[in-house]
Amino acid sequence: MKTYLGLPTAPRGVGALRGSQTFPVAAREALANTQLRKNLGHATRTIRDKRAAVVGEVPDWEELRLAGAAIKRATMASLDVHLERLEREVTARGGTVHWANDANDANRIVTSLVRATGATEVVKVKSMATQEIGLNEALEEAGIAAVETDLAELIVQLGHDKPSHILVPAIHRNRSEIREIFQREMADAPADLTDEPRRLAMAARAHLRRRFLTARVAVSGANFAVAETGTLAVVESEGNGRMCLTLPQTLITVMGIEKIVPTWDDLGVFLQLLPRSSTGERMNPYTSMWAGVTPGDGPQEFHLVLLDNGRTATLADEVGREALHCIRCSACLNVCPVYERTGGHAYGSVYPGPIGAVLSPQLTGVADNATLPYASSLCGACFDACPVRIDIPQLLVHLRARVVEEKRMPTAESVAMAAAGWVMSSPKLFAGAGRAARGGRILGRRGRIRSLPPPLSAWTATRDAPLPPRETFRSWWRRTSGNADA
């Protein structure tokens, strides 16, 4: 197997991270859903305003962004060294480290670990990596129930839905819809439940508390891992993470290999950048950290599953690897005009929005996500918002070039461009084309052509075509310059 920076280059992911090849079709369907657009518009505006307020309080915000970008760049350049150190430190503190090349590996490891405990149910927190690999489905096949404990993730799970936002997976639902889901799917929901946010939160808390107190196994993700001490970190706002990470006897953490930071000083930078960029808070209400196992305190068995699933292949791309700098704050989604109008489901991937448009094609192959790099206006708002300065517009253009290079079958556009190149390479053909184009004047009215026959109708269906001039440039030049050879 090929290696890069000392790491095995894993095959493409085979889990739930298969992007849609028809983003334009999915986007049009989403645009027709007025309630969805209303929900998204309200939520993203609220988050943007909160973020702007707390970022404006930090005089050295740009310096923090530059520091975050520099740390990520340096870490990716020596990723193998930091991962090996993390493994040593976790092992020295009583934990066990597992390496998963792809989704199948990770699901097999986690399933076997849960089976070994005899448990038939697990509680979960910070689920993006496990969604990427389709862990819930793999556990279900093994007869193990997975209970999501983040409120938004719970809403999505009970609604038999898919997440549509990195930070707020149920952003596409309003509170009336959530109340209906709870009453329909949550057996212990109060009969008089209203759509008041406090009442909804209380119903979810009572429902989950019973699961926390009986759970023997928890599965978590991780926001960061500190290589120098083998410390894992989860930041969250609800307290469910603290319950998952401390009450069960066995804790299994599934973490993408890019989440590592070398030192505690590095972690300090990201703990300032992440909460302001994600939830619009100065700091996270709950920041949980643990290293290995402590006798008599917390889980007595800890497993860390380090997930590749296409990440080393992404790392091998000198331009595309910048997507691995992402700290999953969702700031780019909240400012993206495309995401705000289509929502996350249109992207067909666990990772929606601008970062998903550059990350998903690399993790699972450009051919499987050929339309995602085009799901952007290239306005640059995502770069301005990104706390680690990922140049998403540049990555989108880079991936668009790869899409073109990897396509084997000619498209209508490529055929048209080839024909145009052939005509323009010959002065006689080009002159003839200019004369022929003048015939289009009979289709015009008031200086514009508003309707053309197929396939040119694809243009005039959304815009007018300019009326060809009465005289070609060559003819005008001959007439005015006296040069008959022109």
C-alpha cells in the first residue's frame, strides 16, 4: 500500500459519506421548499449576528486566525510524528489505540468492542465522524441500538432524517415540527407538550437522562487530541457530552486523524477560535478533557479509534490538503448564500456547505462528488469567516479543474469549446462564422434576441442574447481603411 509522510494511504471511504452527483437537481428541489428556506434564513442570520458580536470583542482576532492556520499547516506537515506520539501517550495512560483505514475497519472495530462488553445499547456524542462511516447502521445490523444525545442529533434521529448542518443538524426544522416529532416518536414525551423551546428541551432531557444512567458504553467523537499528553477534548453546550464521557464503564472515541494538535499551547488557540466561530460564545459551556483511564474515576476502559477514510489521500494533494485544517465550526455554512437557500441535504454528504464541497470530493473521490465543487458562487465569504483561514474558493477552483481532468466522456460544453477552437484557428472559417452570425438579426427585437432554438435555448431561457451587429469588424475595417486584403 502506498504511504505518505509515513502513513498508509487508505482506500476511499465506503461509509455514509457518498456525495450526491446531482447537486443542481437536489438544490432545485430545496429551493421549492419555502418553509425550509424560511427556517434556514432565520437560523443562519441569528448565528451570524451572534458570531459578529463576540468576534468584534477580540482585538487580535486576525492574529488568532493566522496562528490557527500556521498550527494546522505545521501539524499536517508532520502528521505521522504527532499521531505516533499520541498513540504512545494514550497507551501509557491505560487507553488502547486502534487504526482504521476506512469505514469498514472502523465499524468492525467499534462493533467488536461493544459486543465484548455484552451491551446492546450505546449513547453517543459528537457524531460527525461516526456519521461519516455509517456507524449507527453498522451497530443496528449487529443488534446494538445507538442513541444520539446531542439535542439536534436526537431530533434528526427520531425524525428518521439526515443532518443538514455541521453545528445545528436540525437547523431545517422549526419548533412546531420538533414538537410533532417528539410526540410521535418519544414514548415518554408529556401528553401536553407544547412547542415552547424550554418545554422541548426539558422533554429531551428527561428522555435522555434515563439512557445516561443505564448506559454501559458510550461512543464519542473528539474536537481535538493533544499529542504531547494523549489528551482528548470535547467541547459542547448541553452537558450531554459530560454525561457520556463520565458515566459509562467503557468509552470508545472515533476521531479523524486530522483533529490532532501537538501541544497544550496550540489547543489554547483553537479553544478561543472555535466557540466564537461556531456558537457565537466567548467560551464553550462544557469543555471535557480526559487522558487514558483513571482508576475509580470515569470510564474504566478507553479505546481511541484513529480514522483515516481518505484523509491521507487528501493529505497527498498539496493544494487540497488545506481542507483538513477544518475545525468543524460551521462558520462557512452560515455565511454561504448557496447553503442558506438550499440547506445541507442538497449536498448529499455528511459535510455540507462550502467545506463539504471541498472535503467530501477528496475523501471519497472527485468522481463521486463531481457537482459539489460547483456548488458555490466563489464570493469568498467562507474564507473571510473561516477561523483558520482555509481558502475554500481556491480549493473549489482546484477541484473543478480535477473534475474536468478526470472526466472521460465529452460533454456538450467541451464539444462546443473544441468546435469554437477549430473555427477560431482558421481566419477563413472565423470570417465565415462572423457573416453567418449576422443572420441571427432576424430573430431579434429591440436590440435583443429573447428566444433561440435548442440547444441554444438553454441560454435564452434565463437571459437575453445580444443582437449581432449589422456589419462585421472585418467588413467595417475594409470599408474604412481602404485595405481590401483585410
